[in-house]
Amino acid sequence: MSMRRWLRTPVVVLSAAAGLAVLAYLLASRAGGFVGFPLDDAWIHQTYARNLAQRGEFSFVPGQPSAGSTSPAWTVLLSLGYVLGLDFRLWTYLLGATLLALNAWLAYQLVLRYWPTARRAALAAGLFVAFEWHLVWSAASGMETLLFSALALLAFVLDPARHALRLGLVLGTSLLVRPDGLLLLPLVLARALLHPVRPFAKAGRLVSGFALLCLPYLAFNHWLAGSLWPNTFYAKQAEYAALRASPLLARLTQVGVLPFIGAQALLLPGLVWLAGHAQRRHQWDQVLALLWVAGMIGTYAVRLPVTYQHGRYLIPVIPMSIALGMAALARIVHLDSTNMLARVGSRVWVVATLALAGVFMVLGAQAYTRDVQIIETEMVAAARWVNANTEVEARVAAHDIGALGYYAQRELLDLAGLVTPDVIPFIRDEARLADWLDSSGADYLVTFPDWYPELVQKTKGGLEYQTGAPFSPAAGGENMAIYRWNPVLP
């Protein structure tokens, strides 16, 4: 194959597109004054990864193994950068860009699996994924999101007739990336059972591969924390339990629109058409893929109906939605139709999709830049202050512990329950939290004042430091403050 022809292969084109998209977001962030991560949770992963590489232990606080990370597989991948002596940001961005390219390529492969002749639609789906703003944001976020979405795509790209054991291993790995991976199991198992030749043998191999990774993972969590799932699995649901009081339909609407904020909203008619078409034609693989998208949305609407950080928990369904939606539209959009109305309508649809994708790519870069600015000038700035101005033996209470764990390395009392799970039963009860801080010997409280107004009023030593940066107030938030919880004894 000549060099020119190789450069035009889908894998090269999609990889280049993904790399350019991530680079554009990083350059936009640098132009905004900072290079970092757009959410504090990324620093939690970095802290676990650094401790794993340097100390050989799965811990947030050195010397205290814990199950505070939702994604041990992501921790292991990040730790390789520390082992190799690479700049941790560079390594994380490279992983993100690689995973974005992998998602684009797997979306391309999924379209071809269902529609082998739809090569243009497949390439369009891959490019759509590479430039979709949520996914580019995720690639530069330092989070495990795109690793999980790639495994979900792979679970439907692989043929259970030939790769049943591999499929099981993919599902087991997805569980090591996010507990949400459990939702894939019944749907992919159904793929194996629907196969006409020896379905139970294939299902057995799939379950065996899944169990090979799932059982040690559950045992690992139980050894670290005494429960089958990581602490954050329980903490997040407890913290946002009040949101489940709203009507289910309202929650489904609030959560369900999040993955479709962008040009992919124009693919919704294709998904609706595909649902009916695949069901009528008994194309159950496609039905099961659509059910996974719906199942993820429904599960979060029921158990964790949060909308913050651009709906990041549901970002993994976007590549699947794009692949299925683009392939479906290729069947119902006719650019060269002899019918003028159909031809014009189809071309307007395509142009509108491209224009909207470009607009949201720019808006996404602005959102990413703003998010990084806030994290760097609030969480990271507060963590650096704690490191420079508090006693080494100080006990610091905080809700956002990521940057604190990475930069301050003080003993932490985690109000979110990730590394101190004993707060989970009363995670939103500020009176009991205050008693717990007293009994735990807290010295400092680090928080946005309106997050814990009662705790702020109960501080005994007063305000020690507040960041004062303009970015969080400009976005409607506050500046992070550090209070002396207990006064210094004479």
C-alpha cells in the first residue's frame, strides 16, 4: 500500500481527526490561561495512580488502601505514565486522544457490522464521534468515560459466534472501568443466546470470561471496604437521594436530553426509525444496542438523576447513538433522490447537522476552557494553599478531595464519603457532619460556602483563606474558602 493510500485509510483519518479535536481543546484552554482538568474527580484518579506507581498500593491517602475509585482499570492505565516517568498531564491527554480515536473507529466498525455496504455512513459516524463536543471534552478531562464507551461499542462489534470468551472479558473489563458495565451483561448475553447455533455453549463461555474478571473485582472491593462495590457507588446515590423525589417522567426528561445536546439531536429521528425497523425485521442485535442506550438513561434517571458536568455519566451512550443514528439516516436520507422535495430536505438535513456540529465544537471548547479555569483557580489553588500554610499533621475536611489529595497530602476527612465511607449514612445531614468533624479532630474545612452553610456557621476559628478568582463567580458560583474548624490551642 502506498503512503498516500495508507494516509487515507479510515483508521488514520479518524485518528488524525481525534488528535486534532483534542489538541484544539487543549490550545483553547491554554489560551484561557490554564492547562489542567475540567473536574476535580480527575485529580482523584491521578492521586490513586501516583500512589499505585510509587508505592505499589491502591490508596488515596498513602498507607491507607481504600475503595474510593470507581475505576481501578483507569487507575492502572494512568499509573503507567508515572512508571515511565512521563508528565502526567501529557500521558493523560495522550490516553484520552487515543481513546477518542478508538471510539471513532469502533463506531465506524459498528455501522459496517450492521450495514456492510454503508461505508460513507460508517466514515461519517466515525468523524462525527471524533468531533462531538462531549466526547472531546471527555478525552481531555482525565476521566475514564471514553474507555467505558469504547468497551460498550466493542461489546456490540464483536460477534458472539466467534468471540464469546472475548466478549465476556470485555464485559468484565467494563466493570473494572465503571460499575455501569453490569448493564451490558444481560444485553450481550442475549446476543449470544439469540444465536441459532449452540447458543448455550456461547453464553457459557461469555459468562466464564465475565466471571474471570468480575469475581476478583468484587473480592478486591470487599477486601478494601467490606462491600462489593466501590465507596463512590454508595456515596453518590446517598448524596443525591433527594433528587429521586421528583416525578420519574421529569427525571427521565432531564437526564435523557443530556446526551443529545448537540448536533446528535438531529439523529433522533433516525434512532426512532431504527427502533421500529429493527424490531419489524427481527434484527435483534440493533434492538439490544438501542436498549442499552435506553437502559443507561433509565437507570440514571431512577438512581442518580444528576445533570452536572455536562451529564458526564451518560456521555458513554453518545458514540453508540451516533453510530446507530447515522447508519439509520443513511437509509432514510437520499441526497440524490429524483424527488425534489426528498432531495432538498435530505441535503438541508446534512448541512444542518454539519453546521450544528461545528457550532457545538466551538461552544464545547469554551465550556472546557471555563471548566479548567474554575478547577485550577478554586480546587487546585485551595489545595496548594493548604499544602503551603497548614501543619503537616493537620486534618482537613472537604467535599472535593481530588486536588487536595494530589497537592496537599494531608490527612483528609472526606465529606463526600469516597475515602471516609462512614459519613455516607448522614452525608447530607450537616448537624451530624459537624459532630463527626468534632469527633474526628478536624482542623480545617475546605468548601464553597453555600455547599455547607450550617458547617460554615459552626467553624470556631473563622475564615483563613478564600481564592478570589473571577471564573467561578462569573459562572454563577462562589469562591472556595478555607476555615479553621477548631481554633489553635494556646
